[in-house]
Amino acid sequence: DFATPRAVLTGHDYEITCATICAELGLVISGSKEGPCLIHSMNGDLLRTLEGPKTLEGPESGLRPKLIQASREGHCVIYYENGLFCVFSVNGRLQATMETDDKIK
């Protein structure tokens, strides 16, 4: 017997750098090297795009997701390589941002 994928998630133009699964909400959240983070259902449907702050968009902005974590309550925290934390609602709304000079691993 061979294992088959449950779903194929599409939408990123560049390599995936981070991902998380929120089984309680049935969501998969992923970030790519040069693009926004995407929210998919576990069935593979693209639901939302999480865009960073408007003043920091574009490839030269350094807005590259490095870490993602989702909560049961529907909040998603994304840490970008440039030291920016963003908190999004599961509906894709940017709720808060914070910058840090610390190296997060």
C-alpha cells in the first residue's frame, strides 16, 4: 500500500519557508520565500492571503516569513526575517505588529 496525499495546496510562487497546521480549525497556514502567507483548508481550498503592513510590501522590503504559529482561537502570529512580528485574525485582518532587534529561532 502506498500513502496518497490528502490534498495538494497551491498558490505560492516561491519555495515554502514555514508552515503550521491548526487541526482544531481545519487550517494550514504557509509562508513562502518572496510572497505572502496563505491560509488553506485541510481539503486544499485557498481561503485567504495574509499581507503584511502596506508600508513594507514588495520584494525589497525584506518581508519574508520565517516562523508561523496559529492558535485554537483563530489568531496567527508570523515572524518575518527583518524582525517584525504580525498578528492576524483567521479572517486575514492584521491586528497588531511589533518590531524587535533580537534574533528569534
